Amino acid sequence: MSYGANLSDQFWRAADYVDRILKGEKPGDLPVQAPTKYELVINLKTAKALGLTVPQSLLARADEVIE
């Protein structure tokens, strides 16, 4: 199970920073931004191998379920 920032969203934010720097802004003047999108991924195959049971309520909330 993993809960973390959405990587594709992070890449878009990085591209925005590069664009702003190439347009002349100083890197030190750019604001620090926290991720805005998080995702929950559950790997059922690994859970089964470890002998864990994942509740249906948690599976329903997951953004991605790996079977």
C-alpha cells in the first residue's frame, strides 16, 4: 500500500518552474509548493502473499488497486 503525491502532477509543476526560470525569474524567488494531488495505491497480490486482508471500504477509496 502506498499513499503519496501524484507523480504526473509533480512533473507538471516542475515544468512550470523550469518555464519560469527560463523566462528570467530567479529560482530563489519562486515559492515552495506542496503537492495538491495525492493517491492511494493498494497491491492485493503482495497483501495476499503477506497474509493480509484489506477491507472493502479501503479498496473502495483507493485510486488504484493492483491485482
